[in-house]
Amino acid sequence: MAISLWVDGEAVDLDDDGASLLEALRDRLGRRSAKDGCSPQGQCGCCTVLIDGVARVACVTPVRRVAGRRVTTLDGLDPAVRLRWAETFAEHGASQCGFCTPGIIMRLAALAAVGPLTPDQVRASLVAHLCRCTGWQTIVDAAVAAVAAGGPAAGPAAAPAVGRTPERDWAAATRRATIEGGAPQRVGPDVALGEGGFADDTAPRDALVAVPRADGGWAVAETLAAARAEAGKVQGRRTTARLTWPLEVPPGDWDVVLRTTWVEPAYLEPDASWCRPGGEPATPLANGGAFGGKVASPAADAARRLADLHGRPVRVVLAREDVVRQGSKRPPIAAGVRADGTGVIRVVRTAGIARVINSVAPGLRVEEIDVAGPPTSVAIRAAGWAEAAILLVASPWAAAPVAPASAGRVSVTIVSPWGSRASATVAPSGAIHLSVEAGAVLDATVLRSYCIGAAHQALGWVTSEGLALGADGVPEDLTIRSFGVLRARDMPDVTVELIDGSGPPVNGSDAVLAAVAAAVWIARGLPPTWPTTRSD
């Protein structure tokens, strides 16, 4: 049975085979601006489209439900409107990898049709979305600016001025983004439209689709829906299990102690790759480093092997549940440290972790412990050295600990192993001020965006983020909302002062991650377990 509907103003007929609207848009109609970040959880907002002018997530919408209705993707917005959103996001650094922003723009464009927006309205509208890169503030700034003074609405009636993006050195911006992201990354207005070249967007339309089986193999079929059915994919869930802390603090007379738990990198683009027989697979790191979480991704090798096996292009796609179970995590720690910089730090056994820790804290003895759990990696953003630096800068505060943030301001400075310097000040209101020196700035918009994003990650790491594991060490929290990532309405104001250094550019946002985490922890009175709001 065929289903008729309108997509971006074009009448189309689709077979009613049980597919979601997202799969139909991406794989059958080639509208790949709608992204699959959690399908079919309906929790990340990356697949947001307009259905009869109302913003809806496409991954949990069956095609049959939109029969006879009008569906608008980002590709179907008026070109002038689409360009203005792209330029405004680029102007404000509101997009880094660009995976989540097409869905965000669609929701904001629908909201903008009503009239000007306040920051609070934007934050409230973003409750249906997640962004791991930007820390939200630049998105809020861009949205308010975009609709100010008759800016872009959701349809062709608003004809905003275009071509207003200030002249920027995009090569310099790209270089700074690559330094901060740890992998090649392009910067420009088109990136905000989701056109960064993600592997799953560039796969041939006739490629077979492969998804992981529970037994460790791969289910291969003609369509994503068929492959998932063959694999017996079970919808992810948010468990009722409580967080656990896998390591005990070593015995000793310590000035400060800290235990961390498992956290999910929570990058929005799930691992994906594709390959032709005898060819080179597309990289899962197509436009950004996923904060180190994809360094050991199995997707590329699987795509190469399966393409050679089947004699056809093969597209490998991990679901959100696969990413959580298989993806590398930050190694948890349990440490005791004295104010003189000596102490013991226990850490889940991870290749290279002792060297990384001792690069900033030579006075700490590292004890690696075997623990049942997901894979860990030193490639995760500032893993190991950030924890060590935080412990060192926090231990002198333990003699006269700061009461909860109402008592006053807390300021700390941390220098990264490569020489960048970040100072973070947390005000009684919770607002955060950053001063960052990372060599030549290259592009202030990109560096500021990364620093705000790092502050967002640090705040969540200390206060809210955690991943529940079963007794067998397998993650049980499988929905993207269960990781504890802070939403837009939970993020305090962040101001950034950039110091243009005379030396070569180096990564600055990882130092920000450590400095903000330390300052927030101290401001909260140095509670011995993270996340502080989920420690009971």
C-alpha cells in the first residue's frame, strides 16, 4: 500500500512498510539534513522536521501517520531563510560538528514565525534537543539575533537580508576547530545546516546496511529497518538502577578525596562508516573528534570487511544503544591527595593512563585496577590529566573549604600539558567567567564556542552526569536522556576572555574543562563523589 504526502512542497508516494518518517526521508528521499542521533528513542531532537508547520521528531513518527500531510525539512525552507539561519549560527559559533543544529534550526524557525524571541523562550524551546558541543549559550545568542528586527521566520513570507556574515578567515577558523576538536573539522555556514560531510550522509543510496548483533556479529540487509529487525534490536531504556562507584579511595591521611563514576561521552552523531569493495572506508570522524570517543570505533573496519564480503557498498550504522555499550568511556578514578601534591590515584586500567596522569602530577602514585565495565581510553577529552590537575589545585582549599556557592567566588587556574592556561571563576550566582590563553587565537568565535562547550561538559561531569552499569559491567542506561547531560535551561551564563598569545596555537578548551570542574567542585565544598547531585 502506498502512502501519499507532501515533502518540501513535492508530492511523493512511499510504500507503507512500517518505516519511520526519518528513515523514509533519509534513505528513500535523500533528505539527509534530518539526522539520526538516537532513533528510535525520540530524545535528541536531531531529526526534527515540520509537519503541517509544527515541529516534530521524525524518528518516532511512522510514515503512515503523515499520510496526506505536509512535511518540511531544512532543505525545504525558503533559501533566504535557510541561509540566514546558517550565517547567524556561524557568526555566533552556535555550531561545531553541526550534527544537532539542523533539528534545532527547524524548531527555532517554527518558533520564529510567531515573532521575536527572548533568551528564556529559546531555552524553553530547546528542551526537546541535546547539543554536546556548544554548551547552548551560543545557540541561544544566535536564535535571538536571527529573529531580531524582522529576521527569518519559518516560511517564505520573511525575506531577511542575506550575505551579512562578517568576513572571516575560514581557514584559520577551521584550524582552530581542528585543534580544539582533535580531528579534522570544517567551519562555515553550511556546517550549521548539517553539511559537514558525515559518513552516514555520504553513503551511496544503494548500499547495504549493517548494524551490530547482540552476539557481536553484524546484521546486513537492504534497508536500515530490515537490518535492525534481523539483529533483533531492542529499544534502549533508562534503568532504575542507581549509580555505582567502581573504585574505593586508597587508605591514607588525605587532604582531599574524590571518586568518579562511569560517564558517557554522549556525542550526538552515532558511529557510522561506509565502504565500497576494495575501497577505503569513510571515517566516523567526518567533522569533529567526538571528544575522543570515536578514536577506537569499529565502524570503519567493519564497513571495509563487509563490503569485500558482499561485493557491494556497505553502510555500517551504530544505534545509540550500540554506542553506549561499545564506545570508549572516561576511566573512573578514586584518589586521595595531600596539599603538597603527593598521594595515590586509583584508576580503571587503561592503556597509557599512568603516563598521562604523571605528566601533570608526578607526586601521585598511580594504581591501575581491573574492573568489569565498558572500554576506557586516554583519548577521551583530557582523561587522566584533568583529574590529576583538579586534585592538585583543589587540595589546598580543603584546609578552609568553601561553603556552597552562596559563600563567595571561587577562582582557579590550570595549565594543560601542552601549555594552554585557563582560569575559571564561579560566582555565587553560578555564573562562570573564563580567561583562556591558548597561543594564537586564530578565530575568536570558534575558540569561544569551544570554551563554553567545555564549561558545559565540566559542570555536568561534576554535578549531574553518570552511567549506571549492571553487575556484569554492561551499561544499563541506554537512552540519551539518561546520561545527565545538562539542558539549555540548566546552563548558567558563561563569559569568556581570550588572551591572544605570541606562541603557536594549542588546545585551550581541555584546560577549560579541568579549570571549570575544579572551580565548581571547590565552590560546592569538595564533596567526595561525582556527580554531586546523584551521589546518594
